Amino acid sequence: MTQELEGIDTTVPPSGTGCVECEADQGWWVHLRRCAQCGHVGCCDSSPAQHASKHAKDTGHPFIQSFEPGEDWYWNFATEEMYGDGPELAPPTSHPADQGTPGPRDRVPADWQAHIH
């Protein structure tokens, strides 16, 4: 993947350390994804609410990057392709490791696996 792709802004920081919508609703997530265009942090498609995909659909922003510690892959919603490399986005590049996965720890139900997609 080249660094000049439309839909990726390397200067925009993430919107926070958790899923924007889940934080507002006191929800929880399995993994986090970051919009590479605007920095919106949303929950993955395994999560109950799937906010990252909803954000991409609502905005037309094509790329997300994993917002998990140690992961830097991209997903392109327009082509349904994964990329193992790409431009480095503005820091931080993941949620805090002590936040937990799934997270946040204090809101994840004991039977969380029964709620995932």
C-alpha cells in the first residue's frame, strides 16, 4: 500500500482510547479499530455494536487500522482487502495495554463470548 492513498490522513490523532459510541453508552468491545481518515475509534465486527464498520458505511471513509497494541494492519472497506503495511498514523497507535482486551475490563460481562459476532 502506498503512502499517498486517498482516505488516509497521517496527521490526525485518534479520537480517544476506546470506541467513541461504546464509551458514550457505557458499552464494551472486543477489539478496537481506528479510522485512518478522521481518527474515529470504533469497535470491531466481533464486538456487539460493530461501530467501526458503521462509521465507515456512514462516512464513506475506506480505511481502518487496528488500534490494538502490537498490530498495524489496515482494512479497506471499499475493496474488502487487508494490508499488512501502510503509512504510520499519528500517535498513539493503540489503546493503552492495561485497558484490556476485550475492554474496558470493568464493563465486559462475564459471558462476553456469548455476545460476540
